[in-house]
Amino acid sequence: MAKIKNTPDNDKGLMDKAVHGDKAAFSRLVTKYKDRLYNFIYRMIPEEQEAQDILQETFLRAYKERERYQPDYAFSTWLYTIATNLVRSEYRKRKRWKFISMGIGSQDDELTIPEVGYKDLNLMPYIEKALENLGYEYRTTFILRDIQQLPYEEIAQITKVPVGTVKSRLNRARRLLREQLSPLRESYHGLSKGIPQTLSVLG
């Protein structure tokens, strides 16, 4: 793994300052990553307050455990790993409560897609609902790669699986999303150029 040289203003340099008690340096890292990290957390746990709480806890833990940060890894990888662990804990807790409340195994709601006209180009509500129906691993991989645009190698480090497994999960997630969103294909046929490449799951 190629090491990135520390400079005063890059992530590793700022973390080096933070380790030595420079709170302003860590604040700069918070400002840099808070929006994209919130985007990831919210798409995994689509509740604003809960996502904000997990975001805050992520940065709090990162600061408290700053001395454990290993400069051989990108700071973003370490940060996403903390967030992913918190999201996974919340995800499992919700699954347990859902199981208990229903008295049976968890059963995701079916995706209901109404007839869509050519003028209605807002695919995100349907994609987000379809994402909720994906298993945790597939959902995480799809969001990190196709929405967050992280490299395969970084996703592998965050999720602690080989790159080959990341690619396999991503292909599976894309296929499942296409199946769920198939009712939209005909309506949006020919309009894919207007859909962001990262969200063009309709095929």
C-alpha cells in the first residue's frame, strides 16, 4: 500500500495535529466529511434525527480514539469504518425489534410503484425505497460505490471483505434493484441520459 506523505493541510497532517490536541485541525476534518458521511448514514438509516445522532457519534468516537488512527490508511476509510459499525449496530437492533413486534421473521414491505409519466424524472424516492429492501451488505456496498463513489479497495477495507466480494455484492445489489424497479423501465426508456450515472440502475 502506497503511503501518503503528511502535509500540514491534508487529512493525515490534520489528524497528526488532532492527536496532539489541536481541536481546530479536527474541526476542519469534520467540515470536510460531515455532508457526505451524513448522506451515507441517512441512506442506510433514513431517519433525519437518527442519522444526525450517528453522524455526531461517529465524529465523537473518531476524536476520542484519534490516537488509534493508523496513518497507513486513508482517514476517510477509518471514518467510514466507524460510521458503518454504528449503522450496523442500529440496523441489527431495528431488525430484532421488528422481529419481536411482528412475532415472525422480518418481512420487508413491497415496493409500490405507480404509473409514471415522462415528465416525472424524480427517481430517487423509488430508488431509496428499493434500497430499503436490500440486505444490509448489498445496501452498504451499493451506497458506498454507486452513490458515494468510493474505490473498491476502500470499500473492501471499510467492510472488511475482499475486493472480489465487494464486486460480487455490488453486482447482486444492482441486479436486485433493477428487478424491483422494472415497472419504471418502460416509462423511462430513452431518458437514461438525464439520470445520474451512479443512479442509472434501470438498465
